[in-house]
Amino acid sequence: MISLPKFKLEKRETPPFWFQVLMPLLAVVIALAISAIFLAIIGKNPFLAFYNMFMGALGNKFAITETLVKATPLILTGVAVAIAFKAKYWNIGAEGQLYAGALAATWLGIMHLPLPAVIYIPLEIAVGFIAGALWSLIAGYLKAKMQVDDVVTTLLMNFIMIYIVQAILNGPWRNPKTMYPSSVPIAKNANFPKIIPNSRVHAGILLSILAIFFMYFLIRKTKLGFEIKATGANPKAAHFLGINTVKTIIIVSIISGGIAGLAGVGEVCGVHYHLISGISPGYGYSGIVIAMLGGLNTIGVLLAALYFAVVINGAQIMSVNMHIPIFISDVIQGITLLVMLAMLLFFEYRIRRVK
Amino acid sequence: MSIAAVSSFVIWFISATIRMATPLVLATIGETFAERAGILNLGIEGTMLMGALTGFLVTYFTKSLWLGVLMAAVVGLLFGLLMAFFAVTLGVNQHVSGLGITIFATGLAYYTYRAVIGSPTVPPSIKAFSTLKIPLLWKIPVLGPIFFNQYALTYIAFLLVPLSSYVIFKTTFGLSLRAVGENPESADAVGINVYKIRYISMIIAGTLMGVAGSFFTLCEFNMFLYNIVGGRGWVAIALVIFANWMPWKVLGGALFFGGIDVLGLRLQSSAIKIPYQIYLMLPYLFTIIVLILVARNASYPAALLKPYRRE
């Protein structure tokens, strides 16, 4: 019914390098072409729409800085998911871990401790990392020790964390002066400094760059990195090599959740300065798309995060200018992920004609 | 409380539990078919949302509730085919393709709603299904109002439990289904078309998920709301494990979670001063606890997540 009659799939020995570069680019173009259909259906000119999207994200200095603001959490969630997926820890919970980080950062920030920024800010980063790590550790521990399906636990914990945040925002932390549920502002000394004048780009982006370097060294240069790759590739063989796969999964869950938590810290301390329940428009889920489009590869994740920062930021401009529903950005993300996945087949296999 | 008040509460509670269990039964039975054939369909959440949207829009424009259900089934079927294309034809990672489908379908549902309806301050509504009283039977004291005054979709969902149990365990198709989910190579060796069986199972799965979604907009609510499926698809994924891939056990699991849902809604409107979000998170919390309890005894279909390629 679906086997290709005259062709045969053959496993590639080593995929050529140009493939790794060309494939994501091609996936992006094909995904935009498919998304164009959905724009055309509602009577919008796709070319004009994409022009608005790219100009809205890259057209002037302000647009570019706003794209960088979006890229900051996306790089972090992308790295968080990529490290997790490398070990086959199916962390779909970056969204909840981001909220855990945001919650912890707010908790520390609204205490208004008499601390200088040089101490307050690192403390914020630390509690955010710990909160995200602990939230993810629950799922990691359950997977590693008790074989509880990590996809379901990490997913459901997103809902639980978001409800926790909403409950707190509607209850003890409710700022009486705001119309929508929001916490009171965090301490001024806990605010991330701006690093580009007259823009919203904040020091959180340095954390993102750090996370990229961290991932590179972790995966390429450390023993743990090797253990992560081995555990992900074949847990039985890894176990045979003397790798403690249970421990590896647990450590990965901590690292992955912690990095996702940092994304939440950045949104609270660098963008909003208070906590709202809509602090993430799905950055955690976008992290999955980014990790996959980037081929779980460090540079790939960075480029994919920048691309989706363009899509998410640009879609807002396109939405306002052309009255296109903002959700087109989710449609593009989903399609890109699916197209990329289909193309991975050609990455692993080559098609040979069978005589 | 008087005895009359207690008994009317009990009747209301059980009847509401059965009602709330309906989409879970439909979606979980659907997912059971998919996983029995060896495919984890994480597209479930998005497929249900598309079902909810389609049911609403079709009914909104045609005023026909059953046409809404039918089209929700068709759209669900199409998303089942999409998942089958990735998991069966291409044989790529099922986790990621399922999530991709959910991200795509979720975006598409909200995109379509916004494009067609816009964002009015008062969301448009339809006249939803009313309950279908089974003649004579609904007049039986206690049992009547509990079991025989439900939505038509609820009767269908609960009748599907014995039906699907029969199909899976007593028919040739069911035998093939289990064979391709356990050992596709052997199934192929005895002449079963693995691809075909997997495609059929994904069509069944997607259709049921689409109908499950339409329950939200056509029965439970009478409009399409943001986050209307609210993770019920993920709960269904967990229920399949809880039920050990057995349709009959789906019933117990779905009723349990339906009950928690009802309790949550009830407590939410009561005077107790606890943030209502605590109740909303209960189903997810219980799902995780249940998963922990059954994890060690779960007997996954052996070929789950494994693509099959004929050499």
C-alpha cells in the first residue's frame, strides 16, 4: 500500500556534511510553502505576509532587538530539550520548568532583599535553575528508577505548574493594583541590566549564549556527554559499557530542567519584572521544534532558535498589519517540525532504484 | 442534609461522572487501537482540539449537530492518516511526529477559529445536544436518571467499550492488529499486511479522537473556548497504560477521572476558600500517581514505537 515499488531505502553509512546544513534550510523553505496555503485560504497574500513577517522581525534596529528578546528564552528551551533528547529523556516539560523558574525568581524578587545587584541577580539565576531542575527531576527520577513514561509525566506537569502559578497569582501574590492577575514588581536590584541601549535586550541573552557553550562542551568534551550520547543511542549497550544509565538520566533531567528554568528567570527579571500567568506563549513547546530543527546539534539549536524568534516576533507584526491570526506562528512551527522529521528519513537513508 | 438531598446529590454526581468520562472513553479507546498496532499517537491532544473546532464550526453554520459530529470524525480521521503517514509510511520517530501533529493541529484550530469567527467579546454559541431520554427506562428510580438520561454520544462511547473489546479479541482483524503490535515480522511472515492494519488502526484512532473532541463543543459546552480540551488527550495516553491496553479497563479509568473532574467543578463552585486551580490540577496529579502505581506492571505492546520496514 505504501512501500515504494521500484525504490528501496538504504541506510547511509555517514551522512555527508552538506546534508546537515542543507536539510534544515530546505525544511524551513518547504514548511513556509505549506504554511502559505493556509494564508491563501483565508484570502491573504502569502508573499506579502512573509514579507511583513521577515521585515517585522529584521527590518530595522528595533525589530532586530525585539527578535533577540524572543530568542533569549528560545535558545534556553531549545538547549534544554536538545540535551534531554540526546539521552532520550523525553522532556516535553520545558514549558512547566520555565514557569517553575519564573515562580522561584519572582519569589526571591518580591522579597525585596537589601542586596546589591551583583549578589541579587546571581541568586535569582540560581533559584530559577534549581526550581526548574527540581520540577524536571521528578519526571527524570520516575523514568529512571520506576519506568514511568516521561512523555506523559513531563507533559502533565506543565499543566500542574501553570495551575500552581495561576493559583498563587490569584491568591497570596495578587497585586491589588492590577486588573489582570499579576504579582507585585520584583526588587529593582534583581532586574537584569539592559545590554543594548533603547531596547529590551537584557543580560539574559548572555545566559543563553553561555548555555550554548555549555552544551557544546558538555556533549563534545566531557565524560558525562559521552554517557548521555551512549544512553540515548542504546541504553542496554551503554549499561554493558559500565555506564550508570539511571544516574545519567537523572543528571540530564536536572540539567535540562534547570536550563529551562533559566528561561523563566529571564522573562521575569529581564522582560516583565513581575510574574503573570501568560509569561510564556509556549516557549517550552517551541524548544522541542528548535531542538529537532537544529538536529540536536549545538550550532543547529542556536540557528533554529534565532529562526523561530524571527517567526514568533515577525508573526506579531504580520498579525497586526494584515489581520492574520497570530496562531499562524504555531502552524509554521508544527509544519516545520513535521517537514524536518520527514526529511530526516533522507538523512538516514538514501533511496536506491531497484532493478 | 436530608436523605432526599443526599440521594439527589449522589444521582447527580454519578450521572455527571458518566457524562464527563465520555470524551475520555472515546479518546482512550481510540489510542488503544493505535497502540495495539504499535503506534503511540501523541497527536491525540491536537486531533481532539481539531475535532472540537470542526464540530463547533460545522454546527454553527449548518445548525446540524450530527453533521458537526460527522465532520469532526472526518477531520479526526485525516489527522489519524497524517500520523500514520509519519509513523507507518516514513517510519520516523513517533514521539516527535505526534508532538509535531499536536503543535500543528493546535495552532491550526485557533488560527481557523480566529480567521472564521474573529475575536468578538462574547463568543458565539450553538444550541448544544440535549440529553436523550431512553423511553421507559429513564423513569426507573435512581438508575433511570443516572444511566438513561445521557447524551447520545455518551451511549455511543460506552457501547464502544464492549464492541472494541470484541473487535480486538474475537475477530480476525483484532488478531492481526495485536500481531502487528507485538511482532510485525512474524505477522508479515504469515501474510498479514502490516502497513494496511496499522493504517486502519490509525483511521479508527483518529476518528474516535475527533468525535471525542466534538463532545466538548457540542455537549459539554456550547461554544469553542481556548484550551477547551485542556490536556484530556494526555490523560487518555496515561489511561491506556492504566488500562493495560484493555478496553474494559478503560471504563474504570475514565470513570475515575470523570469523577475527579466533577468533584473539581463542584468544589470550585462551593464556598470553600481554596483557589479553584487546585481542583483543576487534580486530574493531572492523579494521572501521574496512577502511572507510578501501574508502571511496573504495564505490558506495553512489544512493537510500540518501532517502525516496520519490509526488507
